[in-house]
Amino acid sequence: MPEATSEQRLSKVFAFHRSLRFVSIVGKDGEPIATAGRPGLASLEPEEMTASIFSRAAIAWGMTERMNEFHGKIRTAIVIRERIVIVCFFTLGRMFLAFADPEFPIGETEGLGRLLDGLSIDITSPSQLVPDDGL
């Protein structure tokens, strides 16, 4: 049996909670590594805006790095908007972004993070990796 692609592995996330709409792995440069959307759901933004969302998430992540020395690294960030919840997990020089409807239970964030960690998604481009600087 052929090995599952990163997108196929990401698709397993949708079984975690019915409100999850879209998941993505984004590199430090804002470039998507793998993405998957829940079948049958349309994106809330035009497709051409998605790259901008990824780039801005990467910029926001980079802006917080100077505080790592004092506060430790960001593990998870949650953005709650009127029509969407965005849960960001930061690990191994990449971001896992999960977009969900507003009813996503914030208390389930740690469980979602463990699920994403267990998917064993490969990063195919070594340029996406950022060394752990120990800060």
C-alpha cells in the first residue's frame, strides 16, 4: 500500500472535531508545506488571500521571537474572530494552522496539538527547517 501524502495525513484532523474547516503546515517563510480542507466546505476568504494569511502568520511569529529569551517559546496561539477560530501550533521551525468555526472548543486545543504531532508529516524542503536555537 502506498504511503499517505502529507495532505492525506492532515485530512485525518477533520475527525477530531466537526468545526474544523482547514488545516495547514506553513514554513518559517510563510510558504505552505501541506494543506487540507474539509470536503464540501468553501473557504471564507478568496483563494488569492490564503497566501497572504500564511505570510502574515509567519511575520507575527517572527516578531515574537525576540521575547523567547525572556518568556520562552510560543507553543500555541489562538485567534478568535467573529466567524473563525485560528489555532496556531509552533514546532520544529514550522506552524500548524487549524481554522475552525466559532464553536470549536478551546479546551480541546492540547488534544488537537497532540493529534497533529502524531501525524508524522514530513517536510520535503530542508529550507523549511529552522534550527532550534535553544532560546
